[in-house]
Amino acid sequence: MTKDAPHSETIPTDAGEARITWHPAPRARLLLAVSHGAGGGIEARDLRAVAAELPAHGVSVALVEQPWRVAGKKVAPAPRTLDTGWRGLWPALAKKGLPVVAGGRSAGARVACRTATELGAAAVLALSFPLHPPGRPEKSRAAELLGAGVPTLVVQGGNDPFGKPAEFPEGAYELVEIPHGDHGFAVPKRADIAQEEAVKRITDAVTRWTGMLDG
């Protein structure tokens, strides 16, 4: 294994063992740590794409698996436990000596927003932020997003049942829409944008945004 090859390590936390899969950049200026949602793992198309693309642009990527996922459980625990796991692995991220961008998709994005200021994150990347449960717009989680307290990028599918871009409130964050995308950024075959193009728009947006952050 070369110095810059992807590799994994387990990290003990108060919620159990977490796992980080590192995708190092040869000359890193930032570290982007992204976690999965409540219904999947780091194999999600957006997480895999970001991990493959960002290192070439000076951003190391850490794909984070929460303890419940490492333990093989099928159901995510309460938000408080997710936050505990994230806090517990943060020192392993910070010790790299780089500004850390906290990120995640869906539930992972909520964790990043809730803990960003407390942990000293340089910024937040929210992929498919679950603004509300499907069909329950009155159960808004906007306060978590608006309370992140650091530069924030939201990348949202245009047809996400957890919150379409037009439903998001105004705030101090940037929102990029992926046309026709659902919560997993899948687009219908009949759409005027191919799946590959949808994924490229995600990585282009994240690359551009991280390029504007101070390294």
C-alpha cells in the first residue's frame, strides 16, 4: 500500500467503534469528513464520488461509518447517540493538522450541522439534508441547518421527498440543486439529465465550494 492509497482504521468512541476510510490527497490543504445516512453506508453514490474526486483537488476525504453501522445493526440509534459517535472520532480527524470540513448525507448531515461549532469545524457539507420527514413539512429540521454557524453547502435533489430545494428557508448557506434527483440523487431514466451527469454536478459543486474555503 502506498502512502496515498485508501485505507481504513477503527476508532473507539463512547457509542462503540467507528470506522474511518481515508482517501488522502497528495498535498492536502483540507480534510473533508463525511458520514452516511440512517438507511445506508459509505457505499452511497454521492459519498463514493466525492471520495474519488476531491483528493485530486487538494482535499483529503475521510468516509466515516458510525458505530451502529460498524456493529452490523440495521437501524440507526437516536440523534444523541449519533452525535456521541461523531464527537468521539473527531480527534482522529483533527490530529491530521488540517482544517476539517464536517459533512454527511441525510442523518449524517444533521449530525455535522448540530456539532460543527462545538467541534471547531471549518465548514459543513450537507448532502441530501432531510429538512423534514416525507410528507411532514411541519416537522421541520431547518433550525439544525441554520444553526450550523459555519460556511455551509447544501446539495439537494430536485425531487427529494425529505425536502425539495424550494422548501428550504433563506439563510447563510449555499444550496445547489441536482435536477430530478431523489434522496439518493437517483434520477429517472426519462429525465433530461443522465445519472452520470447528476453525480458529476455533485462533485463539481463540492470541488468548487471547497476550492473557495481557506486551506
